[in-house]
Amino acid sequence: SAVISQKPSRDICQRGTSLTIQCQVDSQVTMMFWYRQQPGQSLTLIATANQGSEATYESGFVIDKFPISRPNLTFSTLTVSNMSPEDSSIYLCSVADLHTEAFFGQGTRLTVV
Amino acid sequence: EDQVTQSPEALRLQEGESSSLNCSYTVSGLRGLFWYRQDPGKGPEFLFTLYSAGEEKEKERLKATLTKKESFLHITAPKPEDSATYLCAVRDSGAGSYQLTFGKGTKLSVIP
């Protein structure tokens, strides 16, 4: 199974600022995803991070708010821009290949004040 | 659109009291049904993958089963350390589809 390191593990940020979350995998993976988990809710897919091209965003999520980079097959970043209290959530990085299960990082707990 | 519904939302069991969690799903074609365990403040931890109706998998006190419409996670003689939220997810067989659709989870509490 892949080992995923996600940083930071938690942060408290001022509204209007931005936070970049990093996801590092110990092996090359085909697919990397970013999820959001709001308090008491399940996981919602934000986007698929594509290596060398623009991320693919799900309905309700836009690049200006959640820019994503994936410069290689083991690393990705998610930025939460111009934050508001509604962005307070756990953000999770996930990796998968077509015929394997998905693995998750430990998550970044973001609180916006 | 893929849908996953888990029940109950919360379940309290006495230690040793066996029970089952349910996951009902709707997909155009199933490429896998996944069970995860999530502890507070942590990312989901993979438990099982099931691919076809009739398939069963076991791990310690947990057993997962699959039919064409639902999956069950059976917990036999649970211990307090089994307390967690259990998430069910499906992967659709659509072309190029890798991502998962998650249910809202069942929060299990096992009381000593």
C-alpha cells in the first residue's frame, strides 16, 4: 500500500488568506485526488489532480478557489484561496490506480476564523 | 448518478454484541465496493474491496459481504477498539473512472 504524507496536519487561518496543502506519496501513482470532509459529513471529491495538466474539478468546485498542482507522479498541492469560515473542513489527499483500492493521507484539519 | 446510502447513521453496541452495518448502492456498473474505517481526526483506513455479488471478505472481527444492491459489514463480538466511523464507497465502471462515491458513514460505538 502507498504511504501518503500530508502537510500541514492542521492549521488555523484568518479569513481572506490562502493555505497550500502538500501531499507526498512514497511511490509513483496513476491518480491523485483531493477530497473535502465537512464536520459530520462524508467525503466529497473536489478534483482529480492530473500530472502535467490542469486538474479536473467536480461540480461546485472551481480552479480559482481550489488551485491544484501535480508536477510529477508522487506529489500534489491543493490551495484553498480567499478563505471564509465555510471552508473549515478536513481536506484529504487520496491516491489510486485503476485496479487497486484508494489510500488516504491523514488529512489537514483547517479552521478559518 | 452513483448513490451510496449507509444505515444506521449511528450504532451503539455492548462489547461482545454482534451486529451489521448496511450499505445500499446505485451504480451503472460496479467496479468495486470499498469499506473504510475512519478514526476521529484521521484519514480513512482501507478495510475491504468487493467486486461481485456473493463475494465475502474477512479480517479479524469484521466480515464484508456483497449483493447486487447492497453490502453488509458484519461485526462479531466487537471490542471498544472497534469504535470508529465505517465508510462505504463505490467505484463506477464508466470509462476512465477512478474516483469513489462515499456514503455518509455509520458511527459505531462499542461500550465496555
